[in-house]
Amino acid sequence: MAAQPLEDTLTITPLGSGQEVGRSCHLIQFRGRTVLLDCGIHPGRSGLDALPFLDTVDLSEVDLMLVSHFHIDHAAGVPYITEKTNFQGRVFMTHPTKAVMRMLLSDYIRLLPQDDRGEGGLYDEEDLARCCDRVELVDFHQVVEHEGIRFWSYNAGHVLGAAMFMIEIGGVRLLYTGDYSLEEDRHLVPAEVPTLEPHVLIMESTYGTQKHESRDVREALFTSTIERIVQRGGRCLIPVFALGRAQELLLILDEYWKEREDLQRVPVFYASKMASRALRVYQTYINMMNMHVRDQMDISNPFKFDHVQNLASIDDLDDSGPVVVLAAPGMLQSGVSRQLFDRWASSERNGVVIAGYSVEGTLAKQILSEPDEVKTQDGRTQPRRCTVVSISFSAHVDYFQNFQFVESTMPNNIVLVHGEKNEMSRLKGKLVQETGKWPAESRPTVSSPENGQAVNMRFARDRRVACVGAREEDPFKHKRRADDADAAPEKRRVVKSGVLVSKDLRCTLYADDELRESSPLSVTSLRQTLRLQLASDVGVFRALLGQTFADVEEVAIAGGAEASLDVGGCVRVDVVQADAARELVLAWDASPLGDVVADAVVCVALHCQSSPAALLTTGPCCVPDASAADDPHGAKDAAAFLRAALVDHFGDERVADAPTDDEPAEGEGRDRSASNLSARSDAKMAAVAAFAVTLDDLSATCTFRADGPNFRVDVASDDDPLRRRLRTLLERALDATQPISTKPRKTAAGEGGA
């Protein structure tokens, strides 16, 4: 198997909102997993040109798509991906995001040109319905796992249900802020700051290095500007997105109108076909708003306005006098806001208050430079005499809030998205300058890629393994010196035998006794059966099996069998008569040991078939016949074999028989070589034979002992090298005297000095 790489490459590629604002879409690729963050459209473009650069990637490889919030530039491309491409992954968003997205995109489809709907276009109502059916819902802080990708979300404070996503793949954490706000407003709580530090932070850079005025200052400027327009008899247009910031502005206006009786003669309209549905959504998710709104809800519904009326149709609007209208869309590209702008732009008494961020290529962005002329929606050119004032209520962070978030999360790498090129460049420079004052090991890298430009980061692979069924033991207990006996043991969790399972980029070691209960593996047993012809006599086959295996037992004969044997507790052998021939039927549970024993039994059977007469007339091999009454375990022949091994090694003149004494007393120098020891290795064992070995001026005594099938050789000598040499030789010779045993056995060898 090829060695695993020590490092892996994380690739982040903006498919949209790279050095621009609009069509947010970011591709994350790491360790064979692919995640798509948002998929919006560009408000300043139309048709397929408004989509992110989706044709540069294979969407069939995307595992997950996470949608941060319901705004058009973050979510309007989701139905296109799910219904018009080969995307097969899962889609996640919060409960409010799905509810509002369905309403917003339904209205968006209604305003699309006919050519941009259905087949060949973006999508239609049926596509939107199928897309929403595929969406899976998540709560803030709910942990979701999918094929090695683990993620959860935090409140982003941008709009109702807006989420930041923390994504973990292979031990590497990535935080995507989406659009976020750290400032509490009239109805939403500020964004949460994660306590878990991410390795990578993908953050918005909408306002670059700008600084927002305080909320009180902005609200005062907003209301005073509107008041000046209506007091001079003008009409005030406030372009807004139907849901999101509109609710914040409505709360401000309704409260201001309550305090100013002189203004209550001026009607305030909210031009939205979704007003009543929007109200229901906000009532449903009141628990996700701040305490100001929740406390007020106990008294009365704060979204039931006293001085704001719903305008169902522009035909119902009486604009013969001063009037205030909040209308969608927020960037004046179409719809009611565009119609009213075209109607009111030529009068100097009228005014437009831009209360949100304006994207390049939109009419809202264009009129901020106060051009003398503008084009109407039907292509006519008309003068622009209305006043244009920008007072930002868009819930985006400024530079100081962005940097505060960076200081709190301490990422290793920062990737800037969702910002115009110049603003993003200034923010990058400022971040590099300020983080350059940090200690070298804490300084993050800062990237500001354009669309399609990949950012690669290398991370060491997480090679940790979780253990299930580990036992706490002191692995160095046997090595401790006597003077350390009272020292506290060094406990470690140990798995002596188990199975290593790699799944979803995580490795888990399951102890053998935990496999069935805790592991994802199915523990099964496979029973194997093999039939082959036996040409020899059953007795010959049985005798050769006895010489090959230490544990061959006769068992209860199965129906119709001539004989039944158990070999090593692994393989059952039945001798049956089939027609004119005798057959062996081998049955065993598939396992490495069982397979080896079964193969050996087959070899014995084939050997019997090749020369049965020779086997009957030839004496036993190195192991005596186990049926001998005076020496059933072959101890005497094993002793003779050991003596022959010594003679072969040292020569006949250096090996002599020695008297067999009792075991040496406690403390006498000796080495022990043991084979097939019983559980009581300290039991008294009778001496069968002893051999004296003389080598120049050195000598040693080797005593062979037996207790039933348990054999042992003790080596005593004044010379350590000779004693070790004899011990190694006799260990090998003693093993060679034993038939193959398929049962666990204990072996030991003692050491000592004369």
C-alpha cells in the first residue's frame, strides 16, 4: 500500500464575489471532499450572465451546499444549481432562510423577463418548488456530519436567520462569515464570535477600511433627511429589499412618526406584495430576535405598524402630495422602486434615500454620483433633479469590527471575499499591516482572490486515532526498578488486539471485544466445506494426522460417517462412504488459522493417497507414535532428538550423558528453554535426561524435563556466552520436536548466572 501523504492541500476558489460584490459563491476542496458556500446572482447583470462561474467546475463532485442567508446575491442561484445542473449534493440552510428565500425568489421570478424563465433560462416556479423540497434545515449550533464533513452554524446578525458556518474536514476548521454584523439593531442580535479558533477564515470585505457612524447618528440623519424632503412638499423614495433591512427601517419610521404629530399627515407606505407573508415569518421566528422585540411582543406585535400602510399596487398610490414609500428592489434595477424613481426623478422637491449597499452596475450605484440625466426603464433619457442621499443601514461590518473579529478568532489564514476590488485591496493592506505587529507564529496569511483564482493552503494530515475498548494499563510496569515500586504508575490506554477502521476521514481502533457492539462493521462468520477423495485406509490417515498435529481428537460420529475427527479445535473431518469411494468432508469457520489447518489436513490426505504402503512400513518421523503406552507424549524420543542436535552442533566427543538430579535449588544459575508449558510453569517437572557439554575449558549441563505434554530444558553454566548459545540451540530443537498445535500455548525462558 502506498504511503499516505504527510500534508494535504486545501483549495478555496471564489466562483463569484471575488473582488466584487454580488453572486457570492465559493468552492472549498479538501481531502476528496467538496463544499459550495452560497450561490447568488449579480444584481447588476441579467440572465445566465448574472450567475457565478459555475461552468468552471464539475458540480457533480460537490458534496454539500451551505447557504448563509436569503438575500438575492447569496441565494438566488440555488434553484439553478439544483434543477439545471448535475449537482447531486445536499443543501442546508436555517429555517428562516428557507421560509424567506421561497418568498423572495418567487417575487424575483415574477419580475424576470419571460426569456429568463423555465427551459433555457434561469428557473421558474416549478424549479423553485423542487429546489425547496431538497433543502435540509439546521439550527444554530446543530452539528451535522456528512461523509467526513462536519459543520455547524452561528448567528451572523445580518438578517433574520443569517448564519456563519464552521466547517471541519480532516481536522482542519474553516469559518465562513457570509454577511455579518457585530452591531445590535432594533430587532436583531449581533453576530456570535466563535470560541473555537479556525485554521481558515473566509470573511466579507464589503466596506473595506471604512468606519460606520454610530447607529444613533445614522438614525437621526435618516429621519431628518426624510423630514426635510416631505416638509418641502416632496416625495421620498427609499429603495429596500423586501425582507431584511426593510423591517429595521419600518421600525425606525413608525417610532419617529409616533413622536411627531406634525408628520402624521404624511402617509408612509411599504410597497410589497409580500408584506403580510413577511409579517407572519417575523412573528414565527420572534425567538431569534433581540430582547427589545421579544419583550415588546408580550405587549403588542412590534411589526404591526401604526403609521405604515401596505401598498398592494402602485396604481393605488396617491402621490399628489408629500409621501414616503419604501419599495423593492433595493438597487432600483426593476419593480416598484424603479417605476417610482422614473416618475419622481425629474423634480427637485423629491428625494431618494439609499439605505443599503449599492452594487456596481446598478442604477442605485449610478445615481450616488448625482448624474444630470438618467435613463428610464423603457429607455428614455430624463433629467435627474431629485436629491440623492446615502445613509447605510446595511448590516455589514466596517473595518474596525472586521479587525475585532479577526483578533477574537485568531485564524491562521484569511481569505477576503464580497468586496469591490479597491476596497478589498485596502482592507488586505491594513490587515497585513496590523497583524504584522503580532508575534510571528500568530500572524495570518491574507489573500484577496478574484473570481476563478484558487488559493491553496497546506495542512499536516491529522494522524490521530480514536480507541474504543482501550484498557488503562501501565506498559512499563515490568521495567520498573525495585526502588521505583512505590512510584505512581504511568497509566496509558492500551488496545492489545483490534481492528483499525478508517471512515469519513477519521480512524478508529476497535478492540476485538467491541467490534460487534460499537463498530460500523458487520461481524459475521463464514462456514466452509470441502470434499475430497481418500484413497488410503482411515488408520493411516489418522496416524499421519497424529504425527502432524498435537491435538487430534475423535468426536461424536455424524450421521452416515465412518469416523469423525476434530483437528486443533478448528477443522472437523468426517470420513464418509460415497458410492464406491471413501471421501473426507472438511468443515471449518473461515479464519486465518482455520484456513491454514484445513490446508494442512488436505496435504496429509494427499500424502496418504500417494504412498499408503510406505507409510505403514516406515517408522515414525522425528515425533514418536503418540499411541505408545510407556511414553504417550514422546518425551524419551524428544530427549534423544535433543542429544542428536547437540552432537551435530558440538561433536560426539564434547557431548556426554549426565546424571539426572532434581531441579536446582532456588537461586542457582540456570537458563530455561520451554515448550508447550502449562499454566503452572513453576510446577515440579521430572528430569528425563541430562547432557554434559564440554568446550575447551568451559562446561555446561543441559537437563531435559517433562510433565505430561509439557517439556523444558534447563541450562546451567559458569560461562554466559556458552549458556546463551546452548539456550538458543535447544529452544529451536525443542520446538522442532512438537507437533503443530493450533491452541494457544505459553513459552518462557529463564535467565540466570552461575
